[in-house]
Amino acid sequence: MKRRNILQVTAAGVGAGMAPWAFAQSPSNIGTLKPGKPYAGVELNLLTVVAPQFKAHEARLAEFEALTGIKVKYQYVPFASTREKLTAELVGESAQYDVLSAMDVWGPSLYNLFEPLNPMLAEKKIEMESRYPYAHLRAARDGMGAGKNILGFPLRGHVQLMFYRKDIFEKLNLKVPATWDQMNDAGKVIQSKTDLSGVAMYYGKTGGQNLMIWFNYLWGMGGDLLDDKGQPMFNNAAGVAATQAYMDVLLKHKTAPAASASFNETDAVNSVAQGKSAMVPVWWWRYASLVDPKTSTLKPEQVGFAPLPSMPGKDNTTYTNTWFYGINKNSKKKAAAMEFLTWLSNPEIERGVLLDKTLNEVVAMQNKNLLDAEVNARFNGMHAFAAQALKGAKGTPLFAQWPQVSDILEASISELASGQKQVKPVLDDAAAKARRAMRG
């Protein structure tokens, strides 16, 4: 938009009680809305997973309508039902929804549902590589490298951090663990001198959550999920050693409470929030529930955070999770949908949510906001930690059979947490099942 148009709509917005930052359109890599409201009167339907961040976006839709005349209607789907709903949209070639949300690991099985955005991004001069960390951008592409299609904008994503009881560590003169071994050492001291468990882990079966820390052990040990030929390799020597170290937290060192064998992610977070454990490695968005008086017994000054521990002498890793919004290939309103995504992906929209004192939303996807001084001041530097973690972040290989392989691995980790089976044979069996699933 021209500067004159920006001033006009800004004045109109402020007069209507809207936030002026929502109308700012940077000329550099951000993309501009088409002048003259060519899509006024169009109504878009959006299908999205439930998330507080997306509710905050919905609350700002009046600003978008004032700019474009386009109306957007949100329909929320619980996480457990989202993939099934998207699959139904793909199979039915439905045009009911114009904009869709999808999670990274579902991408390959759903790529054909989304319209490639490359031509529209070029028209709007939006340069994605400089805007988003690679770890998030990979989730919204049908592969990497030149010529690959960008299918959406990464709008919600997470890195993992180690959250810990800052007051307990200070009282016992403990250093924040830099390695997984140091985590166990600190946990043992905490258990010997307080009534808290050392670290709340989550080995139970719930949507693959017990793999989220396991991956960091695997990568840190030099292992990986698949080899160069795309075949399972998590049962090699590095994979066995990593899995054993992961299990040892619970079964050998006993620095995780026995209930961790069946904990899901929420259980582990609650164990810290309710003053029962001193550490939890988990997604950064959980910070809110650790310091919210409605869900936690802790005050913000009691909760610290740091990068995840690593293997000795190795770089930190973090498993990432990314949600992207894309345009339904069957939509009849693609140009208007692109206007919406252009507005929604403006870094000032994200920044406004982050700095909204009525919210406690930590998610920042764009490099600009991860390094923003005001954002970091509000969240005590969390986003600078996240930016550093994202530099070396890895994700699961994006292949169509990952949901089936994830189920196999999730069951294996849960089985091992019972302490009744040996790591090597369980992983060998999982690898055999994974190969069969990938052939199918």
C-alpha cells in the first residue's frame, strides 16, 4: 500500500478504536495488500486447530475487514480431530474452507490439499527464507531447495526449553544443567535435600509426546530416525545408546518420578506447576501454565528456563513443531485468501499478540520478533534463547508414513518405560514394523 493509503486506513482504524500497529505494512519483504479493496464483500472460511494465538488473531479480524472489505469466519477443530478433518477435505476435494491449518508432520500426506503460493509470493515480493527460521519454513514446503513449492505461512510453532525451579537451584547453589548427565546429577541433589522429584519426564502414550525429548537424546548421540536411503536407523548403536540414556532417567537414576512412566506432557508440566518436581524439558508455550496463578502454585520469579541439555561436547538440539496456514487448492477465493494470509503473516500482527498484556502468548515464528528487544524484555529473554536453539534445530523427516511410524515408536518407548524389556530388541522390532509401514 502507498504511504497515503496507510495513513488513511490508520486514521480510520484509530478512530474506530483499533490498534494502529495492525495497519503498518513494511515495504521490505512483508508484502502489501492490494489497494482499492478489490475483494470487498468476499467471505472466507478458515479451518484451524484450537490455539490461544489463533483466538487472538480472530479478535483482530475487524482490522483486516476495515483494510480489505473481506470477512473471515473461523471454525476451530480440536487437535485430536484436525488431521482426520483435513484428510476428509482432501479426499472429498471440498471447497468448503478457503484457508486451512496443518501440522508439519502431516504435510506429506496432505500436500495435494494446498495451493502452491510461489507465484503469489513473488507478486507480493514476500521473501520467506529471510523471514522464518529454516526449521519452521521446512514445514510449509513440499521439500527443500530451488523449485520447491511453498504451501503456506508458518504461524504457530514451538521450540523446547528446560524449565526449572530457579529458587530451588539458587537455594542449593546448583548450576543449570548443560548436559543430560548434569540434569540427573542436579536431580539427585534436589531429591536428597528437598521433597521434590528431580525432573518430570513423559513416557506415556499420547500423540507421540514421549518421542519429543527422545529425539534430542537420539540426535545428541549422533543418531537419527532414517538413514541416507530413507530406511529406519534408530536401532543402530547410537540409537540404542540414546534410548538407554533416555530410559535411565526413569529406571536407573530415578530422577524422574515413577509416575513419569505414564505421564503425558501436561502431567509433567503440572508436576512442576504444583510443586512436585524441579525441572521439566518441554515446549516453550508451556511457560504460561507454569506461571499462571490459575494453573500453578509458582510465581514467575520461581521459574527459570535455559536451552535443553546436550550430550557432553555436543551442540544443543531442539525438536520443533510447526503449524502452517495454507490455501485450499479447491477454493474459489484464492486471491482473497492470499490477501488474508499476507495480512495475518505481517510480523507486526505477531508482535502485537506477543506484547498484549491481556494475553500470555509466547509464540514467535519470525526472526524479527524472536530478536525483538521489547518481546525479550517481556519474557525475560526467552525468545533470544529460542532463536539460538532454532539455529541448530531439527525436525522429523517429513514423509507420508510418519504418523504410522510415530505410533510404532510411541508404543515402543511406553513399553520400555515399564522396565520389563531390553532396549535393543524393542527397537529392532520397531524398525521392522516401520519398514513394513513405509513399504505400504
